[in-house]
Amino acid sequence: MKWAFLGWLRPLDIVVDPLDTAHTRHMADLHAATFVRPWTDGEFHDMLAQPTVFGFVARELTWGKAKVLGFVLARGVAGEAEILTIAVTPDWQGHGLGRKLMDAVLAKAHRERVESVFLEVDETNKPAIALYKKLGFFQVGGRPDYYRDRSGRKSAALVMRRDLR
């Protein structure tokens, strides 16, 4: 949890709401800050226009303004859901925001009677892997040389699953 000094010390107000196409520019900017191959606002817009795609946005509310701090995008099909991407602004990584976003997706998946949730994560992203394990995900496969970092070094994608039923 982060705190703000607004004449006194208090926790910042963070809200998690459903994503919609009004968020695509913020999503693209945040994705570019956290991924080597970022998605464009047009790609996010096209995905959110699909009836099976859903997600959540985390925003900080300060002085009547809302700043996007993170988002998660998922797709549900035939009793399964897939986390398509999740991004948290670097300043907020490690403060529980990714957990809040994942909790929102898992709660919706549970309400929708989804049986399993899948995701892919870079094998070098140890904080994300630790979070997913805490949330009950386990590795079910991998994709060698799936990711490439800014220097061109390749790494595997770990395919993880959490069963909800």
C-alpha cells in the first residue's frame, strides 16, 4: 500500500473498475512502459470490442482526478479464461496492485462459472511468477524462446493454470 502526504499521511484511494474503450490510450502508454513489444491503442480497442474480452483498470483518485496505474485484459471462451496481458506502472509494482487486478479477474471468472484460467509469463519475471503461484496458478507447459528482451536475449514463456472448479 502506498501513502500520500496531503496535510496528513493516509493511504491513497485506489479503485478497480471494468475496462472499456475509453481506457485504450492509457493502456497503450502503460503497456509501452512495461513491455518490449507494446500493443497499440488500436489493438486494445479492437480486443475490447470483442464480446469475450474483458478486463479491469486500477486508478488512483487524488484531488478529483484519476490516474491509471495498471490494468489486466482477459478473454473467456468455452469454460476457460486466458489472461491476455497485465501491466502495472513501474512505480507501483510490488505494492499489491497486480494482486488487486488479478483478484478482480478471478472473481469475474468465478461468477461466470469458468473452470480454468490460463496465462503465459516470461520465465525471467520472478515477481509475477511468485504472485501467480500465491494466487494458486501452477505451471502446465512452456514455450521456448517465446520472449525477447531489449538486448535481444530470448527466454521461455511459462504456461500456468488455475482451476476454479
